[in-house]
Amino acid sequence: MGFGPPTDEPGLSSSHRSPSWKWGVCGVLLLASAINYMDRQVLANAASRVTREFQLSQEEYGNLELGFGWAFGVDSLCFGIIVDRVSARWLYPLVLLLWSTMGFVTGFVEDYTSLVVCRTLLGFFEAGHWPCALKTTQQLLEPRDRSMGNSVLQSGASIGAIATPLLLSVLLTQELSSWRFAFQVVGAMGALWVVLWFAFIRRQDLALPPRRAPGAWAGLRTILSNRRMLTIFVVVVLINIPWQISRAWLPKFLQEGRGYPEKFTLYFNSFFYAATDVGCIGAGALTLWLHRRGLSVHGARQAVFGLCACLTACLAAAAFLPAGWLMLSLLLVAAAGSLGLFPIYYSLTQDISTEHQGKVTGLGGVVAWTFSSPTQTLFGWLVDVSGSFNLGLAIAGLMPLVGFAALWLLWEQRAGPAQLEKGDA
């Protein structure tokens, strides 16, 4: 069935390649994550302009994120199944071009309905990024290196999110609709990445191993029967809520909730995502250091996850503070913690199944976006009703602590220490 403890060897198709090449591929994956988040974050950084131009309520703006999230969740499983059967060498550049196209087209929409459609299709195609990327790191890296490799991959999200507000600070003018050009510029970047991808990846590098499982649906049944998947489902929902709420609503919180001007908000947003990058890389490096100091792989991951959950909880304190340096500082601390959670989560998914990594990632995406996306609409409704962003942000910031408790209590320890160090737990 191809299900069980992952092998200690990276993909045999790339075993002849040097370590420097493999980390170079991680850098290419970082750039893909950056483009992914730039296409996603243009809307958040131009949110106040978009809501004014289309005369949207906060709840209607939340519905844009709901459509994106549900489409992302549905297609996560589709692409997860496909990437277990088709080499990521071809699938990855295809989905990147498709989501880049939808980002580009968004710059031409003329009404709210068209904006919803474009945003939904963007989510549909962006969902292919994570199954393809995680399948790639699983094939290329040994288990002990995957948390660090996933940190590099995930840090691209921060880099993209840092670059987007800086880009918009240049492109936005006094004209209200100048946000459209930003979508077009970011959407055009995908074609350059495809050239870089094929320069790095040859046909044999990501060749799939001979199939041993009877089929996609049998693989799904096998995965769902594993107790560890329950932990994955709970954890991914609870770490996604603060990340997605911050991603979509932070500029509005700063401008409309605390009265900061647009320029300041754009620059602070870059600092916010710089802090997430520090947290992301730091989480991977700290996990590797703790393992080398004697903790099992899973023990190191669990300790770092708990630390990042505590840092993310600073969002709850920041939500009730007035504008000022203390509030902004706590937001930066929460930023570091919130993205540091994800490399640990991705490494956990890579310990479920070697052959069915795409399906594991896809199922996690379905659950994450299905349950976290409605919180966008709920958050917007709460702001409309209460006139404040505070309570919603506070609740979101506490969610990863619950996720840490779930990881502590539910993750099944099936292997002894020697096996754990090989990456089974």
C-alpha cells in the first residue's frame, strides 16, 4: 500500500544530486511561495480602496476571502491526488501559470460579482502550490532536514507578503482604481518562475516511484484510517485561523480600527511579514538544533510548536491595546509565532505516508480551508455589528494554543526513539 513510516532516503531519482542543488531547489520553492502570496495579498493591501470602489460592507469583503478559501480547500485534494500520480515537474509550473493568470485578470474586473469569480478561481489554482511543493521536499530531502527545508519553502510566503505592500506603495496613486495595475504587475511574474523551474529540474529529478497502491480512493481510505490524521485536521484548522485573519484583515485593522494612514499601514505590513519570516526560519533552525541536542525529531517539533503558539497568543493582547509602539510590537511578536507553526505542521504531514504525500497535504488543505474560511465572513459580520476588530483578533490569536494541546494529546507515538530519529514521528 505504500503506507507507513517514511523511508529515511530522499527520492531515488535525485539521489545523485548534490546537497547544494537540493537546497537550491528549496530556494526555487521559496520564490514560488513568494509569488503565491503576492497574488493573494494584493487584495488585502488594497482592501480599503476595493471596498470603497465597490461600496462593500465588511461582511461582503469577508465573502471574497470565503470564496477564495473554499475553492482553495476543494482543489487542495484534487491536486493532492494528481501530484501522487503525475510528476510535479510538469504539474507545478502549470498551476502556477494558471493562478498567475487569474491574478492578472483581476485587474480588469468591473463589478463585485466578477471580483468574487476571479478571487475564487485564484484560490482554486493556488491550491496546487502546497501539494506540489511538499511532494518536492519529501522526494529530495531526508526527514531530519525537512523542517528546515519546509521553513525555507514557507518563508517565501513572508517574502512575498513583505514585497507586496512595498510594491503597492509605489504603484498606488491618488486615483482610487490604481489598485488594478498592481494585480496585473504581480500576475505577470509567474512566467519568469517557470523558466527558473525548468532550469533547475530535469526529467528524472522528480520521477515518481513505481506505484504500489491500488488507487487514489484506496489511498484516501488508508490515510483516513490513521489516527494521526485526526491530529493533522485539528492542528491545521487552529493554526490557519490566526494566520488567515491577520493576512486578510490586518491592513483594515490598522487603518480603520486604529486610524493609521495608508502609507504607514503598507510599510508596517512589510515589517509584519519580515517578522513572520524570522519566525519561520527560526522555527526550522530551532527544531534542528534541539534534535542535535538530544531530543527526538517529534519532541523537538512539539517544543517549537508550543513556543510559537505562545508567541501567536500575543495577538490577543495587541487587539485590545490603543495605537502605539506596544501594540505594534506585540503584533510583530505574534507574526513570528504564527508562521513558525507551519513548517512544523508540514513536517508532521510528511510523516504520515511516503507514497500518498499529495493526498495527505490535500486532505489537510480541504479541512483547513473548509473550517477556517467561514471565519472570514464571521469576522466581517462581527466588525459590522460591534464596530470593532478587537474581539475577533483576540479569539484568533488564542487558537494555536488549543492546537498545541491537540498535538500533545492526540499524536500517536507508535515508534521507538531510533525510528523517531529516522522521521517516523
